Amino acid sequence: MADLDIVIRNGTVATAADVMRCDVGIRDGRIVTLADKLPAGDREFDAGGKFVLPGGIDSHCHIEQLSSSGVVCADDFYSGSVSAAFGGTTTIIPFAAQHHGQSLREVVKNYHACADPKAVIDYAFHLIISDPDEQVMGQELPALIEDGYSSFKVYMTYDALRLDDHQMLQVFEVARRHGAMVMVHAENHDMIRWLTDRLLGGGYRQPKYHAVSHPRVGEGEATHRAICLAELVDVPMLIVHVSTGEAIDEIRRAQNRGLKIYGETCPQYLFLTAADLDLPGAEGAMMCCSPPPRDEAAHAAVWQGLANGTFQVFSSDHAPYRHDETGKLASGPDPSFHQIANGVPGIELRLPLLFSAGVQGGRIDLNQFVALTATNAAKLYGLYPRKGTIAVGSDADIAIWDPEKKFTVEYELLHDHVGYTPYTGQEIRGWPETVLSRGRVVIHDGTLQVERGSGAFLPCAKPEAAQPLGKLVPEMHPEKNFGAEL
């Protein structure tokens, strides 16, 4: 094999299925050979004693997004993608978020205007559907699915975003008819609203009460209800950022019944607890996200779900709000818990945290790590096998990991624009020292080596799990009812 642009030698190559010792040959941005003792390339990397892994896919992150409360993320597509790359991620899938009254097509155009000139790694977009009117459901959404925006998120809570059950069924119907994947933020809105009213009425307003106002049972109930709606329409669905054993149990039961229900969790549900919100003054606002961090028992349930396959995806849910008047404290220096922008940063530490505590900690193996952080997302969102694996013909999206590099997390080591990390003090063992995207060396020797805007947009194919199953006409075939008994 001659004329290789890059050869990665002597490493331990891992995919979701295999671990092997071989060289990796790259030409024109793609992997062209996996073999022992490849001939010289124009550029070479010695990966002896290191892991050669697929670049990560962060399939749930918020970048340069206006929240429903009017707060803008601290990271734009340059800082967000740079931070992701330093952490071993080579593809991001943030959200093009629709707010009420907006054309979905115009929303997508606006997000491209932000991303195209700035991103340093490849990217796709999920859609957020908050206003499923006739124009959106009948024309814009079906057309966008065909154009490569084959996944979208809906909310069961937040006043400005939530859909009722009837609206969710309408969205599910479009997803089923056109072969798309639906993501659901599952929390019971009225439970949260009722508890919030009671807490504020009693004078309980500190950040720590954010966790109290988002009960476990509310996440479990909403997860169950979303699964019932998905079963009625027979549509694949992923429950995002799962934090509780109650929700995990609902997902597992659905999977055991053969339903196409998938689960995602995030670092905050393994490394933070509700106690982290109980800091002096408004400091606890830095840890507020929804669902909130829980406790050690929830951590154990999440680890079990990662190990036993209940969760298919481990994402960051990077929601980068600064701890100042532009972000967490937009409502004032001493906000009530319900006024705090929801979300925590984590796009750069997602992979190292899971590698260190999961692989090095013996909770998951290397193949599971690759599946959870890259391969499964590529499959669920229509990017596989171009992304998410190391195989001949795949994009050369690769991270070379030093499994023994040790450090203690400090914000000064990171590259986002948030100003803090909730994971300060975490001990990490393992870090990606060299990162390639489409054969371009993006990160090496601790430096960024590509220009802004050099990332590419990725139209997403319809994922295998969401291929259309025929015309949806329940009124003509009520006896089928798409998986549910009448």
C-alpha cells in the first residue's frame, strides 16, 4: 500500500466489536488499510502503548443556542467545537432550536450561518420542535428529514417548549411516516410546577431546591408516558439525559418487550449529586440542570444501565451558561432556583470522565466505551459507517489515547468559554493526545492545528432503527393499533 498520507503505527485499535494490534493507513481523509507493518506514510504517529479509538460523537450538545428563557450559550461554534476536539470528539450534533412562531426552515438556515464559518470539526443538526403547526408538520419537517435532518427533540416540560400528548403524537406520526428518530426530554411538567409553587410559597428559593422541584417520580412517570405514546404509533424513540433508576427501569422494561426505545445519559448523572447544588449564595447555580443530579444510588443505577446495554448513548448535554449576568445569573445576582438557566458544561470532559471512571475503573470495557461514545450515536442518527468506527472506507476520525496520563481537572485546562467546570477536582486517568478529523490533524502536542470553518456539515441518513414501516392509517386498520391493544 503506497502513497499513504498518514500512518498510525503500533497502537491498540478498538472498535465497538474488536480490539486489535495493527497499523492504520489513511489517504484522502479516509481509512484505506488496517494491517501490520504498513509502508511509510507522508506523516507518521507512533501509538505504541496507546489506544487508537474512533473519534467521539457528541450527539447532544447546545452550541450558540438561544434558550427558551432568552439566555444565549457562552460557546459559539468555534469555541464549542475546539473544546470538543481537545476532548477527543470529532463530530458534534447540536440543536437547531425552533421557538414559537418560527419557521423551521429559517431556523436551520440561521444555525448554518453560525456553524459553517466557525466549526473546526464535523457537525450535523438535530431539530427542536416547539411549535408543531400545520406548516411545520405538513411541509417543513418532512422536507427537512429528506434533506438530512433526520432526528428531532421534543420536550414534556418548560412552558415555552413543552408539547402536550396530542402534539407529541402528531410529531411521532411524522417521524414514523418519514423514518426519523425522536428524542424526548421526559419530565412531568405539572409535578415540577406544583412543587415549585409550594417551595417558593414557603420561602425556599436557593439553588439546591431546583433538585427538590424535579422529582424522580416525575422523570419516571414522563418516561413511561412517552414510551406509551411511542408504542401507540410504533415509532423509535430515545429518552435523553436519564438520571434516575425509575426512568431506567421504564426504558429497560420497554426494551425487554421488544420496543424500539433507546436511552441516553450524561456525565452529570455519574459525577455530580444534588448536594453539589447546596453551595453558599448563588454558587449552586453552576450545577443546576434538568433533570438535576441525584444521589449515589442513582449513580449506581446509571452505571448499571451503561454496563448492561440499557443506555446506547453517553452524551455531554453541554449547555454552556456562564455564572454571570449573561448566563446563570441573568435574572439577578441572587436568583430563585426556578430563574436559573438550566444546564452544565461538559463537552471536553465527556470522554475522559467516562474512560477514567468506566474503562480504567473496571465498570465497562473498551468496546462498550467506543459504542457508547461514538458507534451507537452514528447508527442511531444515520452517520454510520462513515462515522463512529475504524474501518476501511470510514472517515479517518481518530483519537490516539494515552491511557496512563493522569491529571486533576481544573477549568484552566479546558478550552470552552464557560468560565468554570462542575468537575473541578476530579481525578482523570487517560486523555486523547492526538485527534484526527477526516485525516486532518486537529489536535497534537496540546495545540489546535486547523482553521475555523474547516469542519463540514453532515447530512444524516434515515437511521436503520427509524426506517418507515408503511403508511400510517390507523383509522383503516384499528385492529393493529401499531403495537398497543385496543
